[in-house]
Amino acid sequence: MKELTEEYKLLLKKFRTRESGPAVESMNRMGLKYQRNFGIALAELKEFAKNYENEQDFALFLWEKTSREAKILSFMIVNPENLSKEQIDNYILGINNVELAEQAVLNFLYQLPDNYKFALEWCKSSEVYINLTGLLVISRIAMLDKEFDNEKFSDFFEILPDIAKNNNFSLKRGLSRALLQIAKRNDNLNHKVLQFIKSVSNYNEEMAAWLNEEVAYYIVEN
């Protein structure tokens, strides 16, 4: 632990040399709140990450720190295949804003073994950002995994009504992204997405209007 602490102290010094007040202010205006934020660009953090490849213990150590940069760097260097269920849960429970959800999915959650199983579990959560994380993983599966069995999306459609009852803006965006990518996979899923959107008007007109504008508008049933 002492070695990890010393390594982190050296990293903090590097963070301070890259600190950007205007970037922090911009993030604050967007509602991205952190206990400590240096405002370092994601591209710069990727450069930092090259110095910590295969340092799994340090990745887990960084996640427990309060700064934005430490947490995102943790995502960039952690090996998803070597994470226990407890460690994955620890990551998920600490995701408390849109940026962390997006960066976690982009950098390692999508690469988890059984990623779809985990995503469905997170989509059932009552916590907005955990819910959002699940939606983002499903969106990437639908977009990138050409070998994924389309029949498995039926499990997602079963839990969609509960998600669609929530009018949180981040969830609206996450849900629309997932549905749009699923609809693009084949005609059958395209039809299922359109039918689902029609059904939402029965219990949440605000969400239905959003999905019609952000999803249905861009897909045409054959």
C-alpha cells in the first residue's frame, strides 16, 4: 500500500501541472460535480494511462480517490477480465454522474465478460446513474457486437417499461441511444422498438414524446 501511495503522490504532482480552471468551471456548469477536479482533458489522461499499463492494483487504488482524474484513469488502466464481482460492484456503486458512466462503459465495462448480464442487472437499479450505465453498455453491445444473439434483447424489452417511467434527462438520452442502436440491427428489432415507443404513451406521455422525436423519427418500419 505504501508503494501505491507514493506512486499516487507523484501522479498528483503531474495532475497539478495540467490543472485547468476554465475546464473545471465548464464541467460545473454542466452538473459534473467532483470532490476534486483538475479539469484535465481526456486525451491527456489517455497519455497518462500509457505509463500504468498492467497495474491492476494501482487501478483499484485510484478508484477510491476523490479526484475526477484518478477515477477516470482507473477506468483506463484496469483489466476488466481480472475483476471480481465485488470489485465490479464497487465501481458501479461509485458512479454518480454522466461523465463517469460514459467513461466507465467506454474504457472497461463494455469489455467485461458477461457484459449483457451485468447491464440488465444495472438497468433494474433504482439509482439513476447505475441505470444509465446499464443502458450505455446495452447501446454499445447493439452497436458493436455483430455476433450478439438478437433474441437476447427480449430480456431487455421486458424491463423497459420500468425504465420508461422515469423522466430524468440522462435516462431519456441513455434509453433513446440504446433503442436506436437496437432498432438498427434488423427489421424485427426495428418493429419491436417502434411498438414499444407506442406503448409508452399509455403511461408516460413525456417519455413517449421524447422517444418519438429521438428514436422513432430516425427509423422507418419496412
